Amino acid sequence: MTIRELEPRRVFEIFDEITKVPRPSKKEEKIRKYLLDFAAAHGLQAKTDKVGNVLISKPATPGHENAPGVILQGHMDMVCESNNKNFDFDNTPITTIIDGEWVHADGTTLGADNGIGVAASLAIMTDPDLVHGPLEALITVDEETGMTGAFGIGDDMINGDILLNLDSEDDAEIFVGCAGGVDTVCTFTYHRSFAPTDFTYFKVDIAKGQGGHSGGDIHLGRANANKLLARFLFNLSKEHEICISEIDGGNLRNAIPRAAHAVIGVHTSKKEDVRVALNHYIADIENEYAGLEPTLEITMESVEKPDFCIDAETSQRLIRALYSAPHGVVSMSRVMEGLVETSTNLASVKMAADNKIVVTTSQRSSVDSRKWDIANQVEALFQLAGAEVKHGEGYPGWQPNLDSPIMKIASEAYKELYGITPAIKAIHAGLECGLFLEKFPHLDMVSFGPTLQGVHSPSERMHIPAVQRFYEQLKLTLRKVADLKK
């Protein structure tokens, strides 16, 4: 069976088309063209705004013109993570694999976040049998790396009264709130020094961690490759003089780092001590992460003498900052049981031009003051280490409205279909809803979607039966709204 034969057939056919369109964040030209061409081919009105968001409109079923307008909302970009460092996300389609009740990609992120939400929206917009009120499908740009689309949405872009965000990842759950977030970027400036000729050089490599979404998976306690690397280098530097010529770890602010590496040197007389130290370290990590990180690998290999090393002072400040930087859950919510309230992700370490090393972190919280508190703690730490620190604009959280009419309708739809009352929750991940609510405060909103696991990592997979339930819930919700009057 191919993915195009799965049910609901129309949703999976469109999802298959979407996986064939390259769509990294900030490079959405190809997927935008696909969306506009799709609308034109089906006789639907479509428009874009100045930041590149796409809105597709469909008139109400005759007799339901006075029903509240509904906006189906998702984002067109995807997180690009691969087990193959040479995979070209700019030009290469995603290869999908059916594995029992699950769909996953061949060694890359699947892009079901949020390709399946977009596919469901387009399937709804082209369903000739669905009874509905006025419909709009809003597909935003750059949700994954900056929420640029939600920040910059045109004031006259949407007209609806209800927004259904289709970017959640759990069947039988309806989300009515999310965390806000802010990125903190810390930049070190180093001097190049000569690589000692009496040193032996190694590449220390942390690879194949589980990674995952820095919001939705942060509570699982998975390894952060940047933290593991910094810990080893810190411990090593306490015993030996070391030099560092290269360091790199993680990629995206919203993904827990799965891999990191450094090229280091030690005096040749100490090279065996380093190997022994690494073996002891590997044993400790295997014990600490037993059952959590079954594929994690820590290796070391000899390399040629590099052209230069980072000056010793900056190396020491960098490693100590990375080792002591907070990562993970900071506090749990006292309002909703089991919800992470505040967290921080030590996301990436990159060597850049002009002798810069850029450390990117991401903070989230459902309490705005605590979001800034942990961001300021990160700032203070890296300032003490001599880095230049800047915060991003950040994005607001979405405060739950437990009296939401659309929440009750979507919940009733699921219960009517499957005999189960879905859980009402908030999510620690960031959704665009908070930004929409700031600009369009009249909107009544919920978020729901099918079960996805391992998002923002190559282990991302989507539960096929949950897609069917999600789509039927969406259709029945729209049918119920069609019977309402503004």
C-alpha cells in the first residue's frame, strides 16, 4: 500500500503532494506556489500578504451564509533535521515509509508538523459534500524559526470569527492555551592562536541522540548533546591543558540537540589519559541515560593538526558557560496538572565568521514574567562569561478560555463520533494562537490534530488511524458551526 491509498484518502493524497515540495523555514517559495496553484486549480479565491502568508477562501454552503466564519489555520514550513548531514532539504522531496499504523520519513523529519494540518485544510476546502459556513484556510510562513507569518499577518487578511489551529500533536486532546517564548543569543569573540605542534588532536563526537521538540518533549529528560559535550570538555580541562579548534552542536532553537562535536588537542604525553577519561565518561552517560537514549553514541578519533585553536581564555569561558547553562524544565504549572510551565533549551553552538561563536538558547513559559526571568538568568550567566547577549522579540502565550464555545463544539464532535470526551489541555510548545489573539481579539480558538511523535527530529512519525479521527472530528465540528447564527 502507498501513502496515497491510506484513509482519509483525500487528506493523504494532498499530504503526499506536500512532502514532495521542499519547504524549509524562510524558504517557502515553492510551497507557496503549490498552495496558490492548488487554489486556482479548484476555483478557490486566494491571496497573500506582505510576509508571504496564504489565505484561501470558500463561500458557505447555500443556506449557511450567516453562520460564523471559520478559519482553518496551519503553517507551511517544516523543521529540517536529518541523519544524513548531506540531505538537501532545499531541493529534495521527503521520502515517506508506512510502518504498520505509522508513517515516517526515510532518515529525515517527516514534516507532518504541520503538513498534515495543511493537507486537512485543503481537503476540507475541496470537499464537495461538506455542509459548512464561510471558510478560510490561513497557511502561515516561518512558524518554526520565528513565527514571522503570525507576527506580520495583514490586518485585513482574515474575516472569520472562529479559528481552528490544526498544529497540535495528540489525538483525543483539545488545546486551549500554549506557552510564550523568547530566544536568547549569546556571542563570543575569540582570537586565533597557533595549534601546538607537540599536541595530539581528536574529534570528540556526540551523535544519534533522541532529540525532539524543545517544548513538547522537554519534560522527557532526553540528553542535550551540547551539554554532554561541554561536560566532558570541562572535566577534561580540570585535569589537562587542552585547546579547542572547532566546536559545533545542535541546529534549531526549537529542537533538543541530538548531535555535537569538538576538535580538541592535548599534549601528546597525555593522549592515552584522554582515551581513558572518555571511556569512563561513556560508562557514566550510558548508566545515566539507560532506557532514554538507546541509540546515543559518544566517540573519539584522531585528526590532523588544525590550522589554529581558539585562544585559551575564550575556550575556558565558553566551556564553563555551556556546562553551567540551564537546560530543561525549570518549573511545572500549578494551574494545569502535568503541564510544564517554564523551560529553557540550550539549542545550538555555531562557529561563525569574524571569529565569532554563537550560542542560541530558547526559553518558554505560560507565565510571561517567568519567561523573562529564565531568559534573564541565561543573559546574566553568559554576560559573566564575557559574551554579548541579545534577546529576540519573543512571542506571547495563549491564555486558556475554558468557556470557549468552539472548545465545547469540538469536544462534543469528538465524543459524538468516538464515545470519548477529549481532554482539555494547554501545551508547553508555542502556537501562533497567542499572536492571532493579540491582533484579532474577537477570535474564538482551539487547537487539535492527530497523534505525532518525535517531531523536530528524524524519528518523527504520524499515527494513521489518528489522522482519520482528526479529520472526521474536523468535518463534524464545521458541520455543527454551520448550523449556528452569528
